[in-house]
Amino acid sequence: MKLSAGSLRPCLLVLMGTSLWPQAARAQVLLPEPGRRVRVSTSAEPGPSDWVDGTWLSLSPDELILEQPDGKLVRLARNRLIRIQVSRGRRSRWAIGAGVGLAAGFGVGALAEAALCSGKGERPACVSNGYLIFGAVSAGLGALTGGMVGSNMVTEIWEDVPAERIRVGLGMIEGRIVAGVALRW
């Protein structure tokens, strides 16, 4: 079997298409669908007050329509949109709060035991390694308190939507395998 440039072309196109496939699949996953919580900006370097957030209702060739939490509809000209971000959910900081509370509670308990039992003479509450006991009890209380405080600290996670989308396709035209790449927003 003799190989020629014409017989290798379909194989090269298939290899090229399959090497671009993961990029195209990753780019298409992030496209917001109606009902998603998004925020948009018409500024290149948006500050906290430059974002408009709401629920993605529709995108036409001319405008994007969002519904804000108060029910107000916002219409934004599509050609003025600079950045779009999709909400990936809200996360509480309970684990960080519990960790800080645990460390602070242990420190306070150990210092309290040291202060109570540092004098001369017998004290009934003082035992050997008492700082560990006091520290452990107050660490548990600190972790509980810190976890409750941290669970009230909620942060929304935002992810940028790329302005350009890559779409790769393979097909047959006049008996030949062809590959196509389309860029769109």
C-alpha cells in the first residue's frame, strides 16, 4: 500500500479534530443557559459597583435580559458587554470559623489554667497536665462557636465566561472529510 498526501489528509484532519475536541468541549460547558445566576459588566476593569447581577433570562443578537432579585428586568446592549461571570454557588466559611475557634479556644483554656494554677499551694481544680484538659474543653467550645459564626459568612463563587467560543466540527463534503473551526461569542 502506497501512502500519498491525498490519502493522509483525512487521517490528519481526524487527528487535528480530536486534538481540538477537549478545548471545544471545555469552552461549550461554560455557556450560561436561561435560569442561571450571572453577573455582567460593561467596564473593562469592573469595581464592586460596576457589576449587574441577576438571573439570565434570554440573549438575543441585540441584548441580554436579566431579572434582578427584586423582580426588575434589566436590558443590556450586547455590544456593550465586556465581562460575564456565572455563579458556581455559594459557600459558607464554617470550616475556617471552626478552625480559628478551635485554636483560640485551646489557647484561652490553656492560659486560663496556667493563670489559675500558677500560685503556690494546693488548689483543688489544678491537676497535672491541666492545661490540656482546660484547653481541650475550651477548644471544643471555641470550634462550635467559630463554626456557627463562619456558617453565617457566605461567599458567592464566580467564574468568567470566555468572550470567544471555539466550536470544532468534522463532516463530509463531496465525499471528503473536512474539519471546521468556528469562533463565536
